Amino acid sequence: MQKITGFICDESYFWHQTGNGALMLNAGGWIQEDAYAENPETKRRIKNLLDRSKFIKELEQLEPRYATRADIEKNHAPDYIERVKALSEGGGGDAGEHANVGPASYEIALLSAGGALTAVDAVMKEQVRNAYALTRPPGHHAKQTGGMGFCLFNNIAIAAKYAREIYGLKRILILDWDVHHGNGTESAFYADPDVLFISVHQENIFPKHRGAITYTGEGDGLGYNVNIELPAGTGNEGYDYTVEQVIEPIVNQFQPELILVSAGQDPSRFDPLGRMLVTAEGFYNMAAKVKALAEKHCNGKLVACHEGGYSTSYVPFCTLKVLEAFSGKRSQVEDPFDLGYHEGPVYQNQIEAIDKVKEIQRKYWNL
């Protein structure tokens, strides 16, 4: 029996070394040496949980390929690609703003982007119905001319441009639920009407002064950029409300042929680089709603690429729940950090934030 969900991972993803530091800063000065926020352990623990729970058997494991230079150049300037390569061969350095490169990071980044392309191919060729690529390094902050925020090459943007070129798609949705704004992806498609970019993120957290709700695209792409800024402290109910009030109505009108997700599990309630309150089950609910949109509009064609998520203890459970929703199977694993969390109301500041988004987006969509 064919498995519904493909899963892409490679041991090499855990070998990308970002150095030692604290949170997003390098060690030195007053900062004592510690594990950098973006380190291999969180992603390795995701794979470990899938293996130990045996849920990996519910997934079709797919071998990632290396992205070619031409694949990367679909979204990045040649001189920037050369800079990453030179840093990697020279032992490491910063490829932009908090975008650390280590030995062999260039090749690993090619394999990470290639994992996204492997997922697209598997879904478009109907080998699986949907797919999740545990991509590392992540990508959604990477700009066309520089790295940023742990990201070297923009996996999701490269995947979208590849899908359009190879499969002739005219309407691609990119939904970014990472707690931080997907500035690199936004820049890649800001004037592009073929790609609807929706980013739901914590207001003004990172990058600073990016992701404002007034940024709606330009030229032919006007109206195809949707930023949803949510106040700190938004949890399951607020995210559900956001999907129902803004994301579902817009996606239903756009009618995508393929849905791509930048799946950052850093809106979780335990993340050190975010201040949101989403639980593992909240991620299940959000992923299930997105899967339903894919079933409705594009015969289930749905690809997720892993982005952020920095709680080594909690991100594995959140990611497992996303995979449960994608596959339509439940695992034996319950959220051990639930601690009696109960659904509450959608708070007034969250309603007001969504009302502001709707007011702006009504120029382009029926809301």
C-alpha cells in the first residue's frame, strides 16, 4: 500500500556546523560559549523520535539529491553562491547576517535545497501525496544576495521556482508559519503574481521592521503578498482563528496548484527565540487545515520544508504532530509537556490584529 507522506532527511544535515555561541550570537566578549540556537541536536532529535516511536514506518523515506548550481541560481546571485562556497572551503565564516558557514556547509546546503526539490518531484509525480523535508540549513531568511538568520540558500523559494519551471505551474502558494517573518522568500516573489506568499509571524521580532501588514507586493505581484503579524502570546486558538479568518478565504480564492510550507516550529510555547504559545496539538491542527486546503484545490499536493524551531526538547513533538496530520495517521506519542493546557478564548488583541490584516487585504481578496 502506497504511503501518503514522503520524508526527506540525510545524516549530512546534522553535520552543518554553526559554531558555538548563545541563541543567535557567536561566543566572545561577554558571551560565554554555549550551544548556538541553530544546532544539529533539535533536528537529530526529530529523527530520533520518529525512529523510536516507529512512526517512521508510516512515512515513505526519500533520498535527497544535491541541488545543481543551476537550481540554486534560480534564486541566488552567482557571486553570493561563490562566497558561500569559498567560506565553506576556507573553514567557515558568516555569509551575511547571522548566517554561519562551517566546513562542508556548501555541499550540505546543496543537499538541503535538493531535499526540497526531491520532495517536489515526489509529490508532482504522485509517488506520494505530500512530503516533509527536514531541511538543514534552513532557508526562508536567505536573500538573493546574502545569507541571514541561520539560512544560506532559500530552500522553499528554490523549490517554488523549480516547480514552476519544470512542471509549468501557474499558481503556487507558499505558507510560512515560522515565528519569524520569511523576508527572503517575500523578496523573491514580491512582484510575482504566480506565487502567493503568506507569512504568519510574531510582530516585529526578526528581522526587525520586516513583515508589516502593509507590505502587499508590487507591480504585477500587488495583492499576492500577505503578512499576518500576531501579538506575542498567541496560542492555538489565535492561530486557528487566523487560518479561518484570513488564510482559508484567500487560499480558496487563489486556488493553488501546489502548496509549499515553510514549517518553522518556533511559535511553540517553549521556544527560546519566540514568544508564542502553540502546543504540539496546535501544530497538528494547523497542518491538518493546510492539508485540507491541498486536498480541496490541488489533489493533495503539499510540500513542507523545515525552517526554525529551537527548543531541543519540544520541537520533535511539534514536528511529529505535523507529520501525523500530513499522513492521516496518529502515533502512540502523547505530548509529555501538555501540562493540562486548556483551550481558551481568542483574545481581543489577537482579534484586532486580524481585523487590521483583513482591512488591508480586502483591497485584493473577498474577506
